Amino acid sequence: MPRRFVSLAKLLLLVVLYFLWIAQSIGAAEPQPAAVPSESKPVIMKWLGVAGWEIRTGNTIVLIDPFLTRKDRVRDAEWKTDEEAVLRVVDGADYIFAGHSHADHIADIPFIAKRFGSKVIGSRITVNIAQAAGVDKSQLTAVQGGEKFDFDDFSVQVIQSQHGVQTRSGRTGRNPRRKRF
């Protein structure tokens, strides 16, 4: 594994800030006058819990870290998405962004991407996991930081960052005392 872990956690912040800026600029937080200009598209955000978000703008649905399956983890058991729980909340997705590849961010992504044909954008690990779970390669985009995407209804700039990094005595790395399974 590479020494530098790429995380897209800042992607979530950028996307949320972008949509909040758009919402402010079109006055989405205030009552709208009777006539709304036709070029204005409302932004609707729904928090999915943990780090998950659904963002709707125009006809586009963007999911960020859409983890909705809540169940006890069974060691060495194969993961199974709670499809019913996911479908109670998610009724479509054009794009799915993953901040990083922990299970509580990406475990439901393969099911959602296969169900709705969503494009998945995340780290190389996220893309590999999604592909191994049966998501078609044409739906997957690996990022590492520095990319800028311009879609029909929104734009995303990917910022490279590290997740779980500690700095002690000028050294950067993971906590060696933390138990890994």
C-alpha cells in the first residue's frame, strides 16, 4: 500500500460549501417570490446520517458517502447491504462520491451504483472495491487529488488529503499502537 493515504473527505466539504453558496446566491433559504427565473435550480440537501448526503440540483442526484445499512458487524462474514433500508431512503443517484474507503462510507455504494447505474468517484481503493463487487468499470473514476470535474449541474474540485494521520516529533504516519484487523 502507498505510504500516503488519499482521502476525499475534503471533497465532501467542498461540495457542501459549493451547494450552500449556490443556495445562498439563489435565495433558497428564503421564501421565493412568485416568479423564479427559469435558470435558477433549487439545491436540496438531505443528510443520510454519519457522513452521508444526498444533494439534488435540477435533475441531478449526487450522493456522498451513502452508507445506510446499519447492522452489527460479524467478523469474517461477507458484507450484505440491507437493500430495503437503502431503498427506503435512496430513489436514484447519478453520481456517488466517496470521501474514503472505510466501510461506514462505501459499503452500500456497489448496490446503489448497480441499481441506478450511478457513476462512482473515489480513491483507487474505493474503485477497486466497487469493481470487485460487480460495478461496471465504465461507471468508475479513481481520483487522487488535483482533478476538477465539470458536470451539467455542478462542479467538483478534488483536494488531496490524508485521513488518520498523526504528527509527532516532526514525523507523519499512522499510530503504530492502533490494532488493525
